[in-house]
Amino acid sequence: MSSEKKYEMDMCHGPLFGKVLRYSVPLMIANIAALLFHAADLVVLGQFTDRNSMAAVGAAGGFIFLMLNLFWGIGTGINVLASRYTGARDPENVSRTVHTAIAVGLIGSVVMVALSVLCTDGVLRLMATPQEIMGKTKLYVYIGCAGIPFMIFYSFGSSVLRAVGDTKRPLIFMLLAGIANVLLNLFCVLILKMDVAGVGLATLAANCISAFLVLRALMKSDEAYKLEWKKVKIDMKNLKEMLQIGVPAGLQGAMFTVSNMAIQSTVNSFGPAAIAGNTAAINLESIVHTVCASFFFASISFTGQNYGGRKFKRIVKSIFICLGCSAVGIAVLGWLCILFGRELLAVYNPDPAVIEAGFIRVKMVLSLYFMCGVMDAVSGSLRGLGHSFKPALVIFLGVCVFRVIWVFTVFPRYRTMEMLFLSYPISWIAVSIFNGIMLYVICHKLLVKASRREFEPVRKG
């Protein structure tokens, strides 16, 4: 057995519940670790600088995520394809997927860095970023843009590892990079007095470390997903399939970010205390969202591998397990955050105005956050089955368009932060219903076709 085999997982055979948890828990810990390390940026700024520095990082985050969303979507396409070919025992196409992904990453990195730098000033002004934090926000964005290539490569590389069931090594890589981030944060801000620039450079260094480690793991592998730079080129068949799944997911993520930026720009109108409080609350919310993300990727990988292996009853079982685990985990974690909300927000910033502004978001968003978990698990299952455009369209209309309409119609009539954040749970419930119906119909058709033996084996080569 190769050294990589101990990290991989056969999702097509054996008990499902334990495997779903063994897959999801390391991913959850890795995501929480990443967020806690990012929270270290905010904590260091909130405790040792003024609130404008913390607000600047919060205002910059939405723009950076907007630029990266398309590639995170393509990472979903990579995950689906590599999972499917792994389940079908097709090493040739697994290899093609890996090398096509790296080629796309190389080309896309150059384009995205240039585009991000060119758009920074206009987008920040469009978001109504307050003038008193504009300079610091632009500086943080520019440093963040330098890290885009490394974030893309880590995303693509970890997508490949997740596809074969390996969520342990990405956890290790994230922990190592995160520790470096915290240490560099403290050094740059406390010793060198670099403020926002120090936090940005620490994050950049951490992104470099995580990308290097994941690419090194692929290069040293003896399995089908081994990365060989001489083989890096675009295979058009794989690229087409990757983009068919990834582009709708990426555009959906980008539209998510646009709708959140519309809400962020509205929050900006309440002043720096509201911005800082909202930033801290989003960070707490993101920790809860790691449960969503973990079972979202679990649903992709388990449905993808079992679809490739033609294990249709296991697909249905894995969907129910991912849905249940996601909803229960989020409900517990979300209500704990509400219960201790003010104390947790004080860790980020002790300013009472910041704490009260942040707690408004915490109680409004996290009380029904389990519906976001349902929405994500259903969406992941649909993508694992190769359906990306329709669920993305439903999410685009039911979340992104709905929230923007809410900001410009309902919110102005009842101008409170509570009314602003009410748009979140309403959108999750609506999307969960529509995509849930779609998933039921698709799974029913799969089971009917399977009973009639109407499926051909997955085409190889």
C-alpha cells in the first residue's frame, strides 16, 4: 500500500455514516482553523489598533472573495470530475483532470490578479466604503491580490485530495499555514507596528505556505492524481465538463458576494462601529458555516464517487446523512453562538457599540442558520450528480436577486439592521424548498433507471 492510500477513502463500499463523518470532521476542523487564523487578523487589529483598521479589513474582504468565487466554483467542478472518475476507477481521466486544473490555475491567476488591481478603486467606491478607512482598505486589497494565485492553487489542489477522500492532509496544511499566520500577525503588528499592512503580509505568507504544501503532496504522490509539471496542459473534454459544473457554481458564488456586498454597503452607511461589529459577527457566522461547507463537499464527493461507481441507492443514503448532520450540527453551534454572542464578539473588539451592532446580526442570522445547511447540502448533492446550472439559477434568484431587491425596497421603509438581516433566513427557506424538489425528482429518475438497468458504464479514456 502506498503512503497516500491511508489518506484516501472508498466511498462506494462499506457503512456510510461513519465514512461521511470521517470525511467531514477533518474538513470542518480545517475550515474552523482557517477562520480562527483569519480571526486572529481581526483580533490583533481590534485589540491593538483602532477600530478603523478592523473595519478596513472587513470592508476589503467582500471584494477579494468576489474575485475568487469563479475559481472556487471551478474547484467544485474539479472535485466532481475527480470524484466521478475515482468511483469509476478511471485513472487516466483522474490524471487529465488534475493537469487541466493546474493549467487553468496558471492562466487564471495572471488574469485575476490584473483584473483585481484594476477594479479595486471603483468597486470600493461603489460599496460606499467610508473615506476614513479607504486608504487602509485599498492597501489590504492590494496585498490580498498578490495572494490570489496561491489561494487558487490551494483550492484546486485540495479539491483533488477531497475527491479521493483525503481531508486529513489539507487539515495539516491549513494548521501549519495558520500557525505561521498568527505568529507573523503578532510580529508585524506588535513589533514592526505595520497595522493593516502587517496583517495583509502575514496572510499572504500563510497562503504561500498552504499552496506549496498541497502542490508538494500532489507531486510526491504515486497515485493517479500525481502532479507532473511536464504533463500540465488543458484537455478540452475535461475542461468542458469542469466548466459546465464549475462556472455556474462560481457565478453563483460571485452573485452571492455581490448581494452580500450590497448588504455590506448598507451596513457601511451605519458607520465604522456597525462595520466593525458586522465584520466580527460575520467571522462568528463563518465558523458556524464550516459545518455547511464540510457537508457540502461531503455530498459532492460521496454522490460523485457513487455516481461514477453506479451505486444509486448509496447516493440517496449519503444525501440524507449529509442533510441531517449538517442541519443538526449547525443548529447546535448557531444557538451556542447566540447564547454567548456578546462575550464572543468582545474577543474581537471590546467597544460596546461594536458588540451591540455585531449581536444584531448574530441573533438574526444564526437563529435559523440550519436552513442554510440544508440549502448547501442539497446544492452539493445536485452538483455531485452533475447538475449545476439549475440549482445555481435557483440560488441566484432566490438568494442573490432577492436580497438586492430587499435592500432597495423593503429595507428603506423599515431602516433597521434587524430588517436588513431578515432577508437571509427567508432566502434560505425558499431556495431549500425549490432545490429540494429538484433533487427528489432527479434521484427518483436515477433509481427508476437503475431498476431497469438503463445505465451504461462511465465512459473511460
